[in-house]
Amino acid sequence: MDYTLLKELKTDIDKYHFEVSNCCTDYDNIQQFIQSMINKHTKIDTIIIQHLANVNKYEIDGNKLYTQAQLLKNEIYEFYQLQPASIEIFKKHIDWLLHYTNIYMKSDKLFVGMVSQKLDNNILDEMLFSMKQISSGNSTKTANDVRIGQILYDKYINIDESKLSKEDKKKLLKNK
């Protein structure tokens, strides 16, 4: 599924909710805003626009988001074990988008990475744990960004080649 069109819609929605929270929007109500998005984003299904537009990412609870992300992660794992056809994958992406809207609206990159299976599961688990820590006030976003950055650095940049298998060394040399 191509998320390019949805990203532009998400940007418009985020801007609207930011303006509403600062009392300076051009729209009289959410329905007027939704209608303008339907008129602007003609290639996106009306149901998706309505569903996404009603989610204010600034009001999403981090603990609920963490729980939803864990559920989505499990659903994705089970779904791809079935080796679905392309059309089934497309339909499931739409289903996940509608069901896990909060994840998409809070972090479209996280959502897309999850549903397209582009994220390393260990890194994903660390990101989800970080979200929970920030939400519960046990850590700051900056501290978690540093921690995740160090994990990514250690995994992808600062590689100890002596600990790699022969196959992994070949892959590493091929990518250099």
C-alpha cells in the first residue's frame, strides 16, 4: 500500500488539530474540516478521511498506544505467517489503518514500518518500551532518543566483525 497520499492528509489533520488547540482555525467545526479534506484528497476513501480526521494525535494516551502497538505487532506476525496474497495484504493494511488509527496518527513512520515489516523486532520492542516509559513519566523523550540511537549505532554502525558469522561478513562486505 502506498502511504504517500495518507501522509499529506495526516499533515493536514495534524495542522487542523494544532490550530483548534490554539483557537485559530478557519473551520467552524470538525465536519466542515472533514468535508474540505474529502474535497482536497479525492484519491483517498471518504471513510478513511473521516476516521483519521477525528483523531487528535496530541490527545493520544501513551499507555493505550503502547498496548495497541503490541496488539498490532502480534496481529502482523500472525497474519504474515499465513503467507497472504498481495490483495489480502492490501486489504489488511486498510483494516489495520482503521483499527489502529492512533498508532498511525501518532507516528506514521512507526505504523508503516510495522505493517510493512521493515522494522527489526528488537528495535521495535525498544521503541515501544520507550513510548511506554515516556508516557508513564519514567523517562524523557530525549533520554530515550539517545538510548535508541545508541542501540541503532551499535547494531548498524559500530559492528564487531569478529562476532559475525561468515555469511553475515559476506553480506556486510557486499553492502559496503
